[in-house]
Amino acid sequence: MILNEKLKNYNIILASGSPRRQQFFKDLGLDFEIRLKEVDEIYPKRLYKYEISDYLAQLKALPHKETLKDNDILITSDTIVWHNEEALGKPKDKEEAIAMLKSQSGKMHEVISSVCFTTAKLDKTINHITKVYFKELTDEEIDYYVTNFKPYDKAGAYGIQEWIGHIGIKKIEGSYFNVVGLPVYEVYRTLESLID
């Protein structure tokens, strides 16, 4: 049976302002509501790779926990870019965006997304890692992309679905949708497991 039918007695809550994540849930045919609460996305410096995105996805669930009803499933998520042994977040300005893209040019980085599923009774966090290989980007290409696409809301300063992804990414290993912002297959499968 299709998942939306199985979930008809549940209330899916997506706590994300990301239009890309919201679109994925629409594309899956799921009924859901959006609830947003501000969270300071600060994590302990000792955390490494997926521990960071796991922590932040769980942190985003905390303000909602007290209000969850028995049939609510809250979904929170976080995506980081892991490169040169550090997490690249969202760039603050044009200079930082350009610097991030220059550092990734000609190299491989990992895009790590974590998704936390929270109900009144349980918490479950999953994560997925996709390896992304950039070609050598020219200064002109980087400047054109940052100037025209302003990727300040994107970890690692780029969107794979945008111009830079079309001309700059040689290959990926893992989920494409994960790089866009959500490991859709894993989310679908986890929702199925929660109600089985």
C-alpha cells in the first residue's frame, strides 16, 4: 500500500523552512504540515562528520517535543558539507562563498544529511553520505555562479541542481537527492518502518 495511505492516522510535521525539503515531501505524495521554531545551530567542536549533522537534526527537534501528540511524527534535518576535515556551513557573504568553492575545486567532498524522526515515544536518527567530485573550477565560473545564484542558504556554497552542478560536478557516489538536501529514499523507508 502507498505510504500516504498507511500514514493517514498520523500527522507528519516537517520542521524545516527549506523549500527543497518541502518539495521532496510534496513529491512523495505525503500530507504534512510545516512547523518552524528558531534554533541556534551551534554544536560542540569535538563532533566529527555525521556526528555534527546528527546533533543538529536532534537539536532542531527539541523545541517541539513538549507539544507532540501521540499520532505526531516530527521530522527535522540538517545537511553539512565535509571537506578537508572540517564542516562547511552556509557562507556569510560573497567572499566566503568564493573561498569555499575554490577550496572544493578539483577535489572530492562529502555531503552528509541527518534526519531525526521524533514521536511522543521515540527518537530515531538516520544519516546518509554522498561523495561529490568537482572539476577544476575557473575563477570566472566561481564568480559567475556566486554573483548570479547567491548560494548563501546552502551548505558548502552551492546547489547541485543549479548551474554550478551542471557544469562543475564530474560525478557523485551516493544519493543525488541527499546533495539537494534530503536522503529521500532513506526517509521514505524509515517512515515505513515506524508504522510497520
